[in-house]
Amino acid sequence: MDIAIVGGGAAAVSLLDALAVTQGSADTLGVPGTDAGTAVDGEPRTITVFEPSPHLWRGRPYGPDLDSVLVNAPPAIMSVRHGDFGHYTAWLGERGSDHIDELLGQPLIPRALYGDYLAESAEKAMAALGEQGWVVRVVTAAVSEVVAEAARSGTRRLVLRTQDTKNTKNTQGRQGRQGRQNTQEAKEYEATHVVLCVGQGTPPDPYGLVGNPRFTPDPYPLADTLDRIPAGGGVAIVGSGLTAVDIVTSLAARGHRGHITLLSRSGMLPHVWQRPDGRRPEHVTVERVAALHAAQGRVTLDDLRELLRAELAVAGEDADELVTGLLATPAQDPGRRNEWLARQIAAVESPRIGRRVLQETAHTVGPYAWRLLSEADRARLSRHLRTATSVASPMVPVNASILMRLLDSGQLTITPGLQGIEPTANGRFRIRHDGGERTAEFIVNAVNPPPHTVPAAARHLVESLVDTGLAILHRQGGLSPSDPRVQVVGDLAAAGSFITSSIPGVAAQASRAAQALLTPPHPRLQA
């Protein structure tokens, strides 16, 4: 068995950990003590991870950056090991005490430090797999295509081809990778199974501003991009989600004095995390949803609402009241967002469980339930995309406090109804919105790719899988394997919900992928 993992970020780390845990607990393919790289049946077992980035295991979000760029969630839901809520907390240990968010009562560390957790988790998983008889290696090259070729035995082997980096020297050099790749040549690698862990990709450019020296198309790492903005410069940030919050709080941490504007169509900020109470859902679970599907042959949005109603009834809360209140969020006056933030911060220690349940289950139960819903129910949910994203991906209280302070002082403005952005002859930008026009000296893009978007760097790879018949592009976005030897972990996976994958969701996907990979038999597909 030869598993090829394309991508070396958080999804790959979760998969390696899941493979080690699943193999170690179930002993499905061999027994400890066998020769390295050899299964009980005598066939070799290898895992090859393909990742060209110099920031192995960290991906785009968790590379070196400013300390102000924080992990945006409590430790319990940032574990790369599915179902083990203490895995990340145990790694933090005493280090967590240096990074306590006093309002949340939880450690919130810089994202670069979380990258250390990912790297150490990957190393431990590889060591454990080695003890279980696997040979694990990392190839510092990008996979350009995967094809199925007929072998002399009559089976169809999977062949991965890496880029000829001699021919892409200039492109790779612009990304700072030239030194690692310019001596590599195109190669082929065979595999019995391929898992795509290619990440989310880079932000889109909705207003065609790429190439303008005062426009930042991709804000990360903020340590580099914010150096280009003078402390007194007027900055407009396109977007009002978590990426925009990162930019605002990092500008504040650097002592920025100029005016900051958040631009978006809705003007809606993320909600604010509440203190975790340690409670795990009993009704809104994958198991309960699966049981409903088995009993009824279908699952409806009303079914999910009944599960939520049962969950909240235990705590004496009204699910209808919760949903009505959340749906009213977009109607609030954007000019009074500071008051809204004040109420959010005041609710951090609220004993009410409703939002806590939604925040956890949106990522753990949501992707599974979404696949079972009818098109009509999906459309009903999609109409509330912005509200759902705001609730499911909230900001941490310390960042909410910074935004509220900047709003109160007048240094920060939230402008909804964004219509367009155009460069002007004097080097500034003209911003058109529902309330009129304004200008800015610098624009920073905080627009994230829509969920299940094919990353630009993986486009040719995905096309090869589709052309070979190994996968299909889902009409609602993402990639769906059509061959059992292909798996997808992360936001590229098709049929997920309209909320971008998070660490809990990725860990759940990785666990399922590991089970599928390690569950015998592994039939050889005939050509």
C-alpha cells in the first residue's frame, strides 16, 4: 500500500495523526514489530507527502507572522485529532498561561506558535507510523497531475507527476521558493491511494486591483504586508470577517494612526466567542442525524431544528427565540456596531448554551447533515450565509475589545453596501458604496475564496483527476472522488456546507479518510 498525500498543511497533519491512531488502535493492516515498510502480507507500505512550501505542516494560515495574529478559537476545538478535545491543550501545557484571553478565560496563542503544534503533531505521527511498519517521506515538490495508467498486470496504477521546477524557476522564485526547488526535475511516483489536502487557496481579486502598488491582494503574512503601509496612511480593508479583524488588530498593535475602514456588502462583523462550558451536544450529533436518516430515508431542515430544540430544552432555552434573534443581526444599524459589540462582549460569560451549540455543531455535524438535505432546504439555509458564517466563525473577545475601542474613538469605520473600487489619477482609490463615495490611500484585500473553491495552484492537478475519471467537479463547488482510491480532506471536498472548513471539520474528514484507507479489503480496480 502506497498512500500519496498531496499538500502538507493542517489537513495533512490531521490525516497523518488519524492514520497513526487508527492503525495503532485497530491494527488493521499489520502488527507492531514487522519489518519497516512491510505489511503482514509482505507488501510494502509507504506514505509520501508532497509539499513545496518552506513552511511544512503550517500551510498558509500558520506560518511565521506577527504575534497579534491569534488562533481564533478556544483550544478545545483546535485539536488536529478528531474527538480528542484535550490533544492541543495538552501540547500547550504551561505555555498557555502566557496567552490567556482574560474575557474568554482560555489561552489564545499566536498562529505561528500553533504552527509549532502542527509541526510537532506531524513529527509524532510519522514516528508512530514508522513504529507500526510504515515508511513515511516528504517530497518538497508540487504535484502537477495524477493519472491512472494501465500496468502489465492489467490493473490501473495511480501515477503522480511533479512539476519540472527548472521550467518554473521564475514563478517559484516570486514565491520565495526558488532556493529549494530549482534543482529538482519532473518525476513520477506511483501510489495505490491519493489524498488531496491542498488547502483553501489564495484570496480572489473582485475589483481587479492586482498590480497596483498600493493594493495588497493577500494580507498574509501580515508581518510583511503591513510594512508597506505608513503609520498615518488611510487604509480600506475589503471584507469584514475574521481576516479583516486580523488586519485591524494588527494595525492597532503596530500603532497605526491613520483612519481604517471596513468595506463589505453587509457590513456584518463576526459574533464573539463565549466562554466554553465543557458541555458536549447530546442531541445535535452526527449519530442522531444518521439515525434519523436511517429511519426516515431523509433528513430535513425541520428535523435539524427539532434536534436543536431538544438540545436547548435541556437547559431551559427556546430554540425559536435563539434563531429569531440571530436572523435579526443583519438589520442592525452598522453605525451602532460598537453598541452591538458591547452586548456581545457582555455575553461572553452568559450561561446560555444556544450559540455555543451552534458554533460547535456547525463544523462537526453541519458538513454531514448538509449532504443529506434537499436542494430546497439547502437554498433556505444559503439565504442566511452571512449570518451563519458570523455565528459559526466568531472572533475572540480580545479582538472584539480592540474593534470596539477603535469604533468608539472614530479611527475605525464600517461601511456596508460596497459597490466598487477604482484607482484614481492621484494614486488613491475611489470607493463607491450605497451611501455615496469615499477615498483611501491603501487597500488591503480580506476577501476569502468561496467554500470549496479549487485553489489556483491546484487547478491543473484537479483537471487531471477529472480528465482521468478519478474525480468529478461538483456543481455546487469542490471535488468529489469517483474512484475509491482517491480521497479529499479539507475545503476542496465537495458536498460540504456553505461554511468554510475549520480545524474541527478537517479533523473529522481526516478521521473518516483514515478509516476508509485502512479498512480492508483494498480491491485492485481493473482497467
